[in-house]
Amino acid sequence: MTTLTELNGSYTLDPAHTRLGFVTRHAMVTKVRGSFTDFEGTASGNGADPSSAAVSVTIKTDSFTTGVADRDGHIKSGDFLEVDKYPTITFVSTGAAVSGEDLELTGDLTIKGITKSVTIPFEFDGEAKDPFGNTRIGFEGKTKISRKDFGITWNAALETGGVLVSDEITLELEISAIKA
């Protein structure tokens, strides 16, 4: 099996097998999950030299979905993502570190025109040849961000105390990329 430090080359995200998702608390008692379905991204580097890692991802905000049309429409509105004014979310790496089979990727995340540095720990799931002769790699990552840090502040107070939508958002990333 290929190890993380043996990876070399350039890769393109495979949107059909990649999930760029999130989880947030709703009404303080349950979780809502969603994802973006239209995005593109590239990664390159030499696994033996983490400083060579370069990752760039662009997400179309109007591809946001939770599977509930009314909720999705609200999230796309000016109360949240404001997709007409901010059609993309971007991530551009600024650094990387490798520890065993784990990759810690740091980069600039831009949502609604506001850029913040985030670090995402990824677990390397491996490398394999698919039936079409493509070399694929897989990673799973998760990190938490504050939506208020990105100017997403809409909320509603609950009668029982608390708020309708939590500030903390967990990003869940399941990555499949194909070697160029």
C-alpha cells in the first residue's frame, strides 16, 4: 500500500466521488447536514516534502443543498450565503504537515468575501487504480469553524433559550482525487 509520504504529482478532485459537507446544530437539539454539489479543485506536491503541497478548491455557493428546498433557499439568501453577491467559496493552501498517515493542511478559506486561516486534519485513506486505469487517492477531514467569523450572523431566539442555528459549523470533507 502506498504511504502518504510516497505520493507525488498533480491531482484533480473527482466531484462524483467527493463530498464537501457540513453539520450544524438546529434548535439546539438536532443536527442538520448538507453539502455543495458543484466544485472543482486541484492538489499537487511531493509527499516527502509537505512544504511542496499546493491545494486550491472553488465551490459554487448556489450548489448548496440539505435536501429541503425551503431551507436551501433560506441558506442561499442574504441571511446566510448570499449566493447572488458571493457566487463562490474558495480554499487555497498555505502550508502542510505530515505525521504518519495524517496530513494537516492549513489554508485561506474565503466565504462571503471574508478570508480566515483554517487548519484541517486529514486521514489518508490510500491510493488505488480504478477500473478505468486512473490512479485515485482518498482523504477524510473534519474541522470546525465559526460562521460569525465569515459574516454569517442571522439567527432566531428560541422560547426555551438558545438560538435556532448554532454558530459552530463542522466541515466534513471526503476527498477522492485522480492523478493527472
